[in-house]
Amino acid sequence: MTARDAVAPWGPPPYPQPPTDRAARAEAVARTPLAWTSGVALRAGRVTIGGSPWTVTLIPERFRVFARRLFAANRRGILPATPEETDAALFLLDLGIADPLPPTAAAASRPDDVEVVVPVYRHVEELERCLASLREEGLPVIVVDDASPRPDAARIRKAARAHGARLIVRKTNGGPGEARNDGFRASTAPFVAFLDADVTASPGFAARLRPLFDDPLVGALGPRVRPRIEGDSAIELYEETRSELDMGPDPSRVVYGVPVGWLPSASVIVRRSAVTDPPFEPGMRVGEDVDLFWRMHEAGWTVRYVPDVVHHHEVRTALADFSQRRAMYGSSAAELELRHPGRLIPARPSLSGLAMVAVLANRRSWVRLLALPIAGYEFARQRRLLGPRMPLSIAVEMTGRSLWSDAFWMGHLLRRDWWPVGWGVLALTPFSRLARGVAAAMLWEPVRDHLLRPTRLGPFKSLALRLVDDASYGSGVIRNAIRKRVPNVVTPRVRIPSWPARSAPAGGATMQAGPQAADAPPVRRLQPVDAPEPAEKATPAA
């Protein structure tokens, strides 16, 4: 019996259904400042590109005035002033085009319905810093000792007592997910904040995030988690801009198919009524947070990433620890694919994009000219997908994004899940024009990231560590794919760019066309899909 036989595919999520009271949502939205989500483009004053899920959206005419006003305000935030603007706000919020702004720490009031759960194994010094950062806010804290060795357990008990925290001691080590589950059961508050022991909280974080739960559809919120840099080792300087827990500066709804496709449970607040008991799947030591938030979204809850609030986490400075942790993250892919079939396929390039790479890399000029009919076909296809109401310039942009995304994701595949092949391609670059073209696709993302967010390491050390980072993650994917017999996580799917049967309906506001994230950093290793379905069905990209 294979692993796939042993674990049944995920069916309808056994999660509580969210409330459907639109009036309560409208009331909450009307008193919450909204901002245009950074990273979402507005074209011609009526078309957006981006959001979560990633879509091309023709904004309905009745919402355009408010959308333009919100775009002009940028991150300053505005309140909807009329029922019509509230309708527009809900429309933009649900597409990830707008996001709610938390209050400042000075303006926020301490909540009385939030408890904090801190799982810990051994890391006593980090736990003491974590508890000290929580003390100012005065929230009830439950520390769960995940069967630490006796000397550490005694120090953990002392630290919990010194900071007024309740202590639960597990008899066996079950991993952070099991420890969080025990803390969740011991808590009673309507909202539970999970905070890992190696994370220090920003002052008033719960007070700032709690008002965003006034929207009854919001089931979980996560702040940004940045590394705490205290030295100048190569790993620390690399992690400063490449941390696995840092989901970036842009707010987002957390859905499969976008750069912020999940939240790290190192720091997150959940609504008790939005999750099962236990919230984290028992037995999952890694990837349990991805599974949790995917299931919440599938049940209809909104999960939001709120980078306006920033926590900090400890950094492991040894290269061996760095590589092993990346490999551990990669090992979660096989288990997640068993639970969410089809979501961990590493790349879905189209035949058009692969053909474009091949003809442009050819030495013969007449072969390179074949790029023109390939681009022409893709443009005509995008034009039909988008429909006649979309400006011509949008079809041109989507054509470029679509073709580029195929090269981008194949380069990503060769750096990570197929890294042995990718390194072989790099070795062949002195001898092959095609290898040089493929190598350019492989290295574009690391080079671009260094230019946009340069590390203090310098370009060559930064690139070397990026290759180690990617190869370590890919090794974890490959190892568990073999062990659990889950080939999907290392097998790309080539899409045939067939001619659409019909164009976008005249009344449709949102379409998926082009790539979902052609040029967005794959923060959580989740491959977006180029699909022509409407956005409501487009929740297919650790």
C-alpha cells in the first residue's frame, strides 16, 4: 500500500462555515480605514491587475470613483462614506485589491478576549525574551513545554512563573503543532494568538490586530515576522532580506495561488469559531500551518496578512542549521500534496512559453523569427480570454506576462525541485546557447531580488547562498517525494494553450488571464496556475 492509499484525499473541509450576515460585514467595513493593496496595478482607471486571488478585474462602473479615490490615497487609508462606497469596499476587499488598516499602537485599546499560546522546546533564553515582550500588553499567556529535557524544563517552569504565564507540560514531544493544540484546548478566549518561543512581539500587537476581526468573515490574521539581526555572519546578513518567515512588505488575503499563500504559525491570531479543535492536524510536524490556512480558506473564511504589525524572530547562524531547516520546509511538500492534491505541482509551463524559450535560444535567425507567430497566437488567445471590454493594452501586457511566467517558473523549478539538473545546465553554459538561455531564466529571480532588496553580503555571496537555499529546499522535496511515493511534487505539468471556446462574458467583472504571478517572488514555493476560469473559482499557488 502506498502513502497515497493510506491518506485519503482531502474532501470538503470539516471546518465551521463562516457567517453570511452581509449587514454585519458592511457595518464593520464602514468604520475601518481601507488602503489600496500595494502591488496591485490600476490600468486606465478601471482595470486592476493583481490581488488575491491574482486576477485581471474590470471594476464595475458604479465602484470606479471609490476605487480611484482609494488608489490615489495609497496607504494613507480612507473610510467609505456612503452605502454605495461600502459596497465598493466589500468588492475590493474580497478580491484583495484593498485591505483594512490596523490602528496605531497609541490609538488601539487592549483587548479582553485574546489569549496567547507559546509552544517551546528547550529554547529558554528565547522564551524569556518572548514572554518579556508580551508582558506589557497584559494578555493571558499559556506556555506549552513540549517535553523538554529536565534541566531545560526546570528553567522553562521558572520563566513561566516569573512572567505570570500558565504552564502546560507535555509528556512526549509531538512538535510545535501538537503543543499549540494543547494550548488551544486549555484556552477559552474567542481569539487565540499563537507565538513561537523564538519570536518577540511588537508592543500592542494584539490591540492593533483585534479590530480587524470586527469583519465577521475574518478567521485569522498574521503580522509580518522579520529576522532579528544581532551579528554580521553570512547567514544573518542573508536572512536579513531572505528569511523564510518574512512574507514581505505587501498586505494580502491569504489564498492559494498568490505570493502570500499561507501564514507562518510562528505568529498568528485565529478566531476560535473559525477552526476545528484541534486546529493543527495531529502528527504534522512541518507544513501544519499551510494545511490549516488552506482549509480555512476552503471553508470560506478570510485569512489576512497584515505587515503593518511587525514581530522579530531569532536567526540560526550555522550553515548546517540553515540548510537543514530549508530541507525540512521542503519535506512538507509531499504530505501537503496528499492532503491537497494538485497544489504542490512545481511548475505548469505552457507549450507556448517553452517554444518561445527554445526558438529565442536557437542560433539560426530564421528560427528566432518564429517567436513572432508564437507571441501573436498568445496575444489573440489573451484577447479572447479577456473579452472586448478590456483595453487592448491589457491584452498586450498579459501576453508578455504569460510568456515570461513560463520561463520564470521553469527557471524556478531548475533552481529548486530539479536543482541537480539546473546545476548541470549552469555547467554547460560555456558550450551551449540554449543552456545560457535557460541559465538566464534560472538566475533572473535571485539577481532581480538582489537588485531590489540588496543584502549586505554582496552579489556573489548572496547568489551562492541563494543557490544553497534553493538546493536545500529542493532536496527536502525530492527526499520525501521518494519516501512517500508522491511524484506530483517533482513533476511539472505542461499546459496546452488551447483556443478559448468563448471570450469573457459581457457582464463578467473578473477573469484570470495570463499568469497569476508572472513576476512575483514565490515566497512560499507555491506555483500559480495560468487559468481562464473566473476569479471566484480560481483558488488553485511552501
